[in-house]
Amino acid sequence: MPGKTRVHGHGTRHIQIPRNYCFACGKDNPEGMHLKFHYEPRRKRFVCDFRLTRKFTGPPAHAHGGVIATILDEAMGKVNKLRHVIAMTSEMKVEYLKPVPLRRPLRVESWELRVRAARCWRAARPPSWPSIPSRCSRATCPRVGPRRLE
């Protein structure tokens, strides 16, 4: 994959996390979503292509809104890799415009908006979700030091 770098888990070059039980991206979580992200340096975007199965149903034949929020939150969390930090979402806004269909190819992208002191602002959007107008999710993420993770 020229121009793309695979992104794994939530560890940084300073903090190693040997097992990944994250619900969204954890390969060690048998009940998880197993989302796989890659980084496109030219566009400065993290990207994930996936399909949602029936186990993520909300309204009939569509994804549950909480699952959509989880995907957007996870995408924005991957942006922390650029600064080698762990930062957890303290505030997030998602604008739901239309339901997201199940069992169709979907994509989510995320990027950094700005950084000030120990706070980071991120954005994510689903550019390819069928018949859904483009929308953005934004989050504020305070950085977390290694001691606060213990």
C-alpha cells in the first residue's frame, strides 16, 4: 500500500500496550468491531474501510447511533498517533442527519484540527456512506499521562 501506513491499537512509542481489548479496534476483543485504520500522510488523514453487520442494528436495517458515535470517536482517537500521546475524549458532538445502512461498504476519515497546551481538537467524517450527506463529528481530547492510565 504505497502512501498508506497501517495503524495498530492505542499504544505510543512511549507506552506499550501488549494486548488490545478496545471494543472498536481491538484484535484481542472477540466481541469487538475489529476496525482497521491506516494513515495517509499526503492527505494527513486516518482512514478505515469497513461494513457493519446485523449485530450493530439500531433502527431496522440500519446501524445503532451509539455504534456510529463509537466509530467516529475511534477514528478521532487514532489522530493521537501523530503526537505519540494518549488522549481521551472529554467532549464530542455528532450530528446525525440520516440513518447509516448495514452491510454496505463504509469509510470513515479523521484529522487534527488544532492543539493547544494539553488539549487536542479532532474531527471525523464519513465521506462514503451511501445517500448520507457529509457530516462532521468533533471532539476535544485532553492528553493523559502514563500514571493516570494505571
